[in-house]
Amino acid sequence: MASGDTTLHFSRTIPAPRQLVWQAFSQLDYLQKWWGPKGCRISDATLDFQPGGAFFFCMEMPGGHKMWAKFVYRDITAPERIAYVSSFADDAGNITRAPFSVHWPLYVLNVITLQANAPDQTQLILSSTPLEASAEEVSAFVAHFSSMNQGFGTTFDTLVDYLNASRKG
């Protein structure tokens, strides 16, 4: 990350073919099995995987805490690119403040690129940047880079575990 950079950059090698990784992002039955930080469970989810469509879901955390979120897809180029705006939401899908910070941006643009490195290896590249955010919201976002890296790390650990298990089963 360059000094003054307000975009989170994350990269991970996924030991699976790009088409399989793409399916994991584009099909609800896959997403429900791996999306979210380690220990969370996705419930009450819907997916309309097309530009203008949304992934709306509840993350049930250990201990019973629930957080609703919504991804609104902007651009989808199979099997290599997904751009979506993520937000926290209430159980009706209305955009809300993050439960952990009143200064968290309401909208974050995420761009995921999947590059085939080898027949059974995909490079996942993620960039996240606040949209329509105040200076205070951008500061809050940047202050959470470490925890976001950790959260995406465990999320993609779960993806790797899920893909490994699905290919063996």
C-alpha cells in the first residue's frame, strides 16, 4: 500500500481452477458455504448475480450476533472480474451503518479479479475503496486495513477449504 492510499489491496493464490473459483462467487449454494469471516454462517441469503442484481445475506457470528449485508453488482465479466458495492443493511435490505463503527462508509466498491496462473491455480486480487465517503469515513476505513486483511484472509481460507473438500467429495 502506498502512503496516502485509501484503497485496500489484497491478493491470494487459490489452489483451484479459475472456473471453479468463479462458480464459488457466482452461485448461492457455494457462497453460503464459504463467504464471511471464520466462524460465521451465512443464512437468509438471496443472489441475483448480474449487473444491477444483489447478494443479500445475514452473517450469523459465533455467539448469535447477526449482521446483514448487501452487495450490489456493477460489472461482471465471466470468469475474470466482479465489481460490486458492499454495504451493511437491515433485515429488509435497507442500507445502514456498520454495527461496529458509526464512521464506516455506507458504500465500499470492491473489485475482484481472477487470473488463471496454472490449470489448478487462480490468483485472486481484491481492491476495496470507499465511495461517497466523508474524510472521517475514509479515515475509519483506512484504520481498519489490518482487520480487513485478516477478515479477507480467513474468508479466503474458508474458500480454499471448501473448494478442496468439494473436489475430494
